Amino acid sequence: MKYLLKGGMVVDPVAETVAPLDILVDEGKIAAMRPGIEDSDAEVLVVEGNYVFPGFIDIHCHLREPGEELKETILTGTRAAAKGGFTAVACMGNTKPPADNGAVVTYIKEKAQRTSFPVYPIGCATKERKGEEPAEIGDLKEAGVVALSDDGDPIMNAEVLRRVMEYARMFELPVISHCEDKNLSGSGVMHEGYISTLLGLEGIPAAAEEVHVARDLILAAMTGVHLHVAHVSTGGSVHLIREAKKRGVSVTAEVTPHHLCLTAEAVRGYDTNTKVNPPLRTKDDIRALLEGLKDGTIDVIATDHAPHRKEEKEVEYNYAPFGISGLETAVPLMWEYLVARKVLSPVELAKKMALNPARIIGLPDRVIKVGGEANITVVDPDLKRPVVTREFLSLGKNNPFEGRLLRGWPVLTMIRGEVRFTWDTGYNKQERAVTSKSKR
Ligand SMILES: NC(=O)N[C@@H](CC(=O)O)C(=O)O
Ligand SMILES: [Zn+2]
Ligand SMILES: [Zn+2]
């Protein structure tokens, strides 16, 4: 199938440019890119007034398969990803059974193959995610994992983490840390501060994260592994990572949309959809996270998509599981709160959601170029609509942004030259066609 994307503003995160260019896609590849392309054989996709990005990649999501298919499956999760504007995802290994061996990783890859959506599994760092001894890292590497992580839980024993890092370095895999000192976080359910006291809920102090960020940076420097810090939520963590980068430690970091857009204030109504790990923090933390994004301390925006069943979240705050279903709101949240408000430029967004994620998991640079694979995310900066969780393709409707009016939705997702989502032909009925945009 041949496609001609006409009239879009093409964002290049490597050249750091935004240019009005037409793009001809043929047999999965970019066949031409320049203004004024005509081709009578190609299906024309009018993307006038839209931004055309190299396909976004989410390097932190939970697809729940195998074992928790009532929360999500690889099929539903990847459909949600495509609708959310993502063209590839890396999924965490806290499945049941956990992805701590090659067989489970192979199972995930085979399931993913059937969806034809690019899924890059992350293997567990330790056996059964217990934090007691390193997993079979050679076996995981051979099965094709792109990183190692016990996400969901930290590795509390620093000596075990040291050995994981040494093996990971040998096998050239990054280690992704979920930074949480379990003794400090205890049975906390939200950020420790004024609001937790007011609500009578147990708190998780910022230090629970920061103690582990400091420790993991020290061990990364010692072992020479590449450390990627997952879901950074506090100003103190940003500071520690910034200093480590200055010293030359091989470290990258990510932040989630929810940690950038919500504070502990959101917990006031006891909405369990605001219960997430790490917890929603303070305005000062958000300010520091944004500074970190701007100055390059934080390299990536990742969703930490953590779907749960409705019944599991419909309980008292203390008993609900941690997690937010985030694949279908990440792009419009980042557009509304960062790009539209000029905190990040479209080029910077392309770095945080396409280029840097690709580099961290060892994929080729994510740029749209002639001869390259056609992975494309089109965002309509003017499309304004509310978040409607019941329309999610994800089985997880646990999202605290319900009803929020956002502008800047993904309207077309192309993977290896195939249109996987458009606003009109989406898996559920949507009101508007990309191709009819010029007639509006
Ligand atoms: N983020 C969450 O609140 N939950 C994640 C685990 C994790 O990312 O630590 C989950 O798997 O549900
Ligand atoms: Zn985590
Ligand atoms: Zn996670």
C-alpha cells in the first residue's frame, strides 16, 4: 500500500527542525520527502495543520500478559498504544509468571507477533522478581529482551543489584530501576505531607525514592552499567541525576505524564485512580521535573501504563492497587500541558517520546528519512476533546483525567508503512477523519 501524507509539519529530533513536507510511503518505507509530491497511485492522507512525528515509543508499560489477562492483554494493550499515538512499546516483566526466563519472553514475543505491533520485552533483573539472586540474564538476552528491571518492586539488597548490574553490563543491557526504599515507603498509599495527614492516609516520603536513586547512581558508576531511572517523581531525584550526569555516570531517566500534571491535591476526593507508585507529589516537584525535562536531565516521557480491573479499584483507598492506565492520554496531556503552553517545543517532544526512548532500548534513531522504516505519529494540535475512559481500548479504565478537556490528540498512527489508527477508522467509532480535515 502506498500512502501520501500531504501538508503536514514534519518534526525531526536529530536535525532539530520542523518543516512543511509531503511524505510518500511505499512498501513500509519512506520513498520520498519534499514539498509538493504528487502520486496518483497513492492514497492521500491530508494532514494539513498537523505535526508529523517520528513514531512515538513508550519504554515503560505493563501489558499484563501472561497471567493477568483480565487487566490487559498484549492485543488490547497494543491497540490502546496505537490509538494513543505509539508505534512501539517496551513492556515490563512483572507478569504472572514473571519474565525472568527466556521461555516467558519468547511467549510474549510470539503473542506480540500476532498483533503485528512492535513489542520489546523487558526481562526481570532477579529470579521471580524476589531481589535475591540475578535472573538468567544470558538466557533473557538471547530471547531478545531490551533491558532488565524488577519494576513494581525495587531490588532492596544492594549486593544483588551490584551483581545484576555487572551481568547486565557484560550483556550490554540497561538496568531500569524502580527506586523505592520499601522500609521508608512502608504501607504508605500517597505522598507524605500535609494532605496525607489531612486525609488520614499513610504517606510515602520523597526520601523513599531518593535514597534508592542515590544508591543506584553510586552502583551504576561503580559497575559501568547503563542505568535508566523509571518514573522519577521528586525534585531531589532530579537533582541527584543531574549531578551524576555531570560526573559522567551513564544514566538516563523518565517521567510520566501523571507526575507532570497532577499533585497530591488530586487524592483529596479519595479517587483510587489517583493511587499510583511512586505517588503524585507536590507543585515544587513538578517544577523540578519540568526543569529536568528542559535541561536534559530527564530524557524520556513514558506512560508507566498500569491497567487494573474496575472492581480492584472500586475499594477503599488503602486497598486499591497502585497504577494508572495511561497509554491513551499521554500524548494529549503532554500537548496540552507542555507543548501548547510552550514548556516543550515539538522538537523537544520528539526527543522525549521518540528519539531518546529508541536510543535507550537500542533501536535505530527515530527520525523520518528517505529509505527509513515508515513509523509515524500525527498529532492534531487543534483537536480538542475530553478524556472519556469508557472509550479506552485498554481494558484498564483506571485513569484520573476523566472528563478533562485536552487539545493535541494523535490522529494517525503508522507502523512500518501500515495505517494502524486514524481518527475515523479507529477501533471504536470516532467523529472525524484525518482525510477530511481540509474540508472542515
Ligand atoms: N506504577 C504503578 O503504580 N504500578 C505498576 C508497577 C510499577 O510501575 O511500579 C503496576 O504494575 O501496576
Ligand atoms: Zn515502578
Ligand atoms: Zn511500571
